[in-house]
Amino acid sequence: MPPPPPPQRLPRTKVDRPKKTTGATPLIAACRAGKKTTAALLLELGADPRARAMDGSDSLYVAAQGDFVEILELLVGKGADVHAAKNTGATALFIAAQKGRAAAVSHLLKLGARPDVATKDGASAVVVAAQNGHLGVVKELVTNGADVCKPWKHGVTALFLAAQEGHADMVRCLVKDLGHAVSPAEARNGFTPLFAAAQRGHVGVLRVLVEECGAAVDQGSIPGFTPQMVAAQSGQAGAVEWLLTHGADPLKATPLGATSLFLAAAAGHVKVVEVIVFAGCKAAPKIPGARAPMPAAAAAAAAGGGSGLGGALTRGEARSLTLPLIDRPRKDGTSPAHAACSGGHYDVLDVLGQKGADLAACDDAGLHPWHAAAASPFPRHTHAALEAHGVREPGLTAAFLRCCGCTEPITLETRSVPRRSHAETVEGTGQGKEAAHEAAAAAAAMQRS
């Protein structure tokens, strides 16, 4: 007996036949275009209002995206699911809030949509509305029960995203009208909305947070950064200037000892360096043989290698306490001039030199800024900037040779290397370490001869 034939699959009706590339049905296409009459006719012919395209979107989703309120009511009346979500978890209410479709949001809420709906990655409708600056949508969602303080992933809140995108009116409304905490405890690593605004350079948001909402201008994060440091590292000169004029302390440093000036110099943000240096944070006048007064604890640490304050201060830390901001190094003795030389930021180096920075000071390992410039992307220009301020090539110091891996003793006073500048060796290649090894090998060979 032959086996029974396989059951035949019923063909989909013509009224719901999807497009091959996207899976969108004629009803979805009509709703996306806002054609109410066509959508009504298709529904009368039996079109399925719950049919989905390949990305999971249905007719209600695309109608909400276009703010077509009458089509929304028509679809829900024919059985469309107001809670249906596409593949990412976004519902019709979510996309309407994200696009700022206030009328669609209001009608969907009246039709039973949940105000706290979120996507698969946790983004809620109120969060994306705040991120895009849709103030009316946020108020409508909160009025209907949405939690404005509920964080997204990594502790990001509606206020954080509004501050990050520069929506000052939204920030004011969230804090003063809707009760959002100005410095939420769940912020990731302690980076609050003030950090987000400083990083993007939104001075208007900084003004609202500090002057109207009471945010601390020098609030710290878990990694030890302040908003001023974040703005300096990101090259936001306007934000740095505003924070400095409103009480930010330029002498605050990271756990490694880097100030905002150091961070700006390392990143090559010459405008930020000019703001910090020229806005009252200037180097002390250099008097031959004079030094800034050293605190007793710092003097003990400098003399004994870390005995001050119960051993809390290292020699480099103690030395940094005696220097003005423009020369204040990290804990390893690396100064802003070193940072500028390492990155080849000769324009930053020129600003530092004009304001009296010590461009010839070595770090705690004895490395000279000239050596840092040799391994930079632009050694010739950086060396020229150093020479323009009276700094000459120091030669192959013992500390430099040690960093190159040369362990044999070399008498630098009696032996010299043939004149071949680091700039000629490194220019255009960026191979600073290879040049240093070549120079060290040549010096060692001459010592043995």
C-alpha cells in the first residue's frame, strides 16, 4: 500500500502576501505610508493586523512610528495587539516615544499600552524619550506611571542620557519637576550626569546642574576623576573654562597623580592647555636657586624616600607638592612637558614653554623630555619646539640607556656617539625603541674598542 501523500500547505491569501525582501504585507506598507483608506479597505478584505515583517514589526508599530493616530485606532479596533514587540523587544509605544510622536504615545496609553515597557536590553520608553529631548513625551509617560529614575544597563538613567546629549530643558524638568536625583547612586563607576555633560562640552547643562540643581562641581568618580579632568581629556575647552570659573580645583589629581593639565597635554588639546594655563593657573616666577616652600611631611619624604606621613608620600609625590601646576608631575615624575613630548604635541609644548614650564626636567627614572620626543610620531617638530625654548639634546644619559636595555657601564663624558639625531632615525617611521637600541649598541661598541 503506497504511503499517503504529504499534506499540502495552504497558500497565503493574496491580501496578506508579503514582500520577498522585507516580509512586509500590503497592510504594513499602507500603514507606514499613512494611507488610512487603503488600510481600511485591506482590513475589510481580510488582512491580518497582527501579521509581521521579517524584523518583527507589525502594522501598529509602523503606524505609531509615523504618528498616524487614526490608523492606530483602526488597527486596534480590528484586533491588533498593542503590546506586540518586534525582534528587539521594541513595541509601538517604545518607537513612538523614541521618535517623539506625542499624539501616538497619548493614544497608545489610552488604548492600554504599558508605560514602563522596555526592550530586550533594558531600555525603557521614558529613557529613550529623554535621550532624544522629547520633553512632552516624557511628561506624558511619567503622568501615566512610568518610573523616570529606573536605570538602563550599566546604571545609565534618563537624566544621564539627557545630560550627555545636551538637553538642558530636559535636565531641568527631570530634576526639578519629576524628582530625579541629580547624582544617582547607581551611576556607573561614579560617573554622574555632570560627568556626561562635561565630557561632551555641554555648558548649558553644566549650568543647570550646578547652579539650579546643586550638583558639586568637583564631585569625584570611583576611578578618581573629576568633571574637569574628563572635560580636559576630551578636549572640551569651553566646559573646562566654565568649571574653573565656578570653583573647580585644577590641582586635583587622579590616583596616579595626573592633573587636568597633564591629561590635556597628553591628549594634545592645545586649547584646553591654554585655558588651564592662562586662566590663572600659571607657573610661579623662576628665580635662580629658589624653590617653593616644602611642607615638613613632604620634605621628610623627599629626604628619606617615603618616610613622611607614615610613609604615605613617595619621593615623586613629595616633589610634586613643591611645584606649580604647569610643572606638577605624576607620581612617577612625568610632567606635562613629558606627556606633550611623548605624543609629539609640539603645539602644546610651545604653550607650556611660553608660560615658563621647565622643559628640561627629568622624571624619577632620569628620562629627559628630549628622549620622550624621540619616540613620538613627530620627533623633528617636537625637538624643534624644545630647542626654540632653549632645551638642547642631553645625549645618551645613563637612565636612557638603562631603559634601552644596555647594562654595561658607559662613560658618557669621554665617549660620544656619531652625530645622528633621533629625529633623522625616527622621522616618518615611529620606531623610537629601535632607534634607541641602535644608539645604545653603538655607544657600547665604542666603549669596548
